[in-house]
Amino acid sequence: MSYVGPDFDPPQPRRPRRGPLTVALAALVPGALIGWFVYEAVGAPGNSSGSAAGSTSSTSAGAPLSPSGTASNDDKPPGPSSLKGKVVVIDPGHNATNFQHTAEINRKVNIGTNWKECDTTGTSTNAGYAEAQFTMDVSHRLKALLERQGVTVKLTHDGDSPAWGPCVDQRARIGNDAHADAAISIHADGAPVGDRGFHVILPGSVHAGSADTRAIVAPSATLGRGIAGDYRRATGEPFSNYIGEGTGLVTRKDLGGLNLSTVPKVFIECGNMRDSKDAALLTNSAWRQKAAQGISEGIVSFLRG
């Protein structure tokens, strides 16, 4: 590399002699060049060009800087808040093997207002698709959806455990013992042909015997209304045309699963298994996923307040 400064002209080859000044300059040039290179490499006092270059290099290799000059994640959109710590109890209506245990399920239990059978076999479509099969399928789908939101989910029964039931009073007790933030019992109706649609059953105000629903009536109504709206939107299923006066909501005081609950709880009759239009939906796997999605959205909205 050569350098010709503003005061250093190339020597003329034909000049026979060099004067003292020329000789002196020639001796000084190499030293001046060496000093200039050292000066540039080390950096002059107060010269920030070297540090600025280092800073630029460091920034390009790392995370982008915020306006304050430090890396920041403040501009990232917040993720959905987890529902970790929330507990939901899902009660799949009936039991697929109840028909094999008629003596056990016919035993009467106290539901506060009166005595009722421990459990029943449930209904089915005309083609034989049992309500208990439907309720367990939707319950599993609902459980998976809620767990993705961070919810702790408990089922009142699952698979072959227990072999029958459990009884309606025990189903309520499971939700109470879990201190559930919400509980839901999944069903499908067995109304006459031509009756179709779904409805959500809310607990009435009961204060009798071992039943006292007064503290859960209001939150249960909030839970039920939310589920009804989201279920209808997700599935396209209309409100029941035979009960609830077109609201999709019914209040009852004769269900042990509600009377004995101390946590917010509702039942949902997802459709009428005896109606051909509803049965076509209830037996469709893709539609059952929509049903679970609608119920899940209603519960999640309730849990988030």
C-alpha cells in the first residue's frame, strides 16, 4: 500500500542530485506514515468513531434495540391469560353399563326436595346410539379443550369406573369436593319426534333438607346463559321448541345433581335424540366437536369473569 499526502509529491527520477531539504523530507516520510497508521488504529483521544463502529456491530448481531437503547419485549402482544388454578367438573350423563345394574341404579337417594332413583339408563336415537355414548364423547372433547386453557378438569366417571352410576347425589358431591369453579352435566333429551333444539337447565332456589342452592343460583344463571349463547353460535342448533319458551333456558328444582350442588352448575340437553334432524347432528363426530367447543367457550367466559 502506498500513500501520497497533500505535501508529498513523487520524486522525479531524472534529477541527478538531491538537496539537503529533499533528503530530510525523504527520511521523515516513512516515520510519518508509520505514526499515522498507529494513530488511526489506536484512535485519537476524544475520537468516538471506533466505539461507534463497535456499537453498530454489536447491535446488528444482537436483538433490536428499543428507543432507549436497550433490548425490549414490550412491543410483543400479550398472550391469552391462562386459567391455571381454575377447576371444572364435567358430569357425563348416565353410564353406558347402567342397564346391566338395574337394581343399583333404581335405589332411591335423597335429593333434598324428595327422593329419586340413583341414576337412569338414559335415552338413545332410533338407530340405537345411546345417550351415555354421546355424553361421554362430548365430555372427553370438552375436557381436552378446557385443559388447553390451563383448566384442571375432573370427570364424575370415565370408562369402566365406576361400573354403573354414580348416583346423582354422588355426582354433585364430586363437584363440591373438588371446590369446582364451574360444573356441568352433559345430556341429550328423549322428547317426542318433532320436538327439537337444545336447552340449558339452571338450578332453582332450593332450601330443604340437605339441599341449599341459594348461593349458586345467580352464578349458575350467568354460567348457563353464557353456555347457551356460545353453544347456539358454535353448533347452529336452535333453542328448544318444546320447553323454555324459546329462550333455551329452563329452571328446575327436581334434579339432585343441581339441588345438592354447592358450586355453580348447570345441565345441558344438547338436542333431542328422538328427532331425526337432531339425531343426525348428535351422531356426527364433527358436530359433536362443535358442541364441545360451544360449551367450552361458555365456561371459559364464565371463568374469566
